[in-house]
Amino acid sequence: MSKKFNENIVKAMEATQEAVKICKQAMVDANDDSCRAMYQAILKDCEKHVEMLKGEIELHKVQKKWDS
């Protein structure tokens, strides 16, 4: 679909999923517990945002604003 708002949702989803990957790797690479705790908190937020974006996509599908 060529609607800009859907393109923005897709871009936000891609960026957030990339942030999830980075945080997971950063937790492995971190050299202390405070860094791991920070990345864990960011990861938790990013995972919440992924779910929010999925919900918005589903809403757009129901509203016939999204091409599958």
C-alpha cells in the first residue's frame, strides 16, 4: 500500500526489531552488570514497541487501510 502512514509503521517496525537485535548482542558483549541491566531495560521497551506496532498493523488491516 502506498499510504505514507503504513510506510512509517513498517520503518518503525524494522528499526525497532534492529534495536532488539543490537540490545541482545550488547547484553552478551557487556562487561558489567549495570550495562546488561541497561540493555535489558531497553530490550523490554523495544519488545513492547514491537507489540504496539503489530497491534497497529492489525488495526489497519481491520480498517481496510493495509495491503497484506
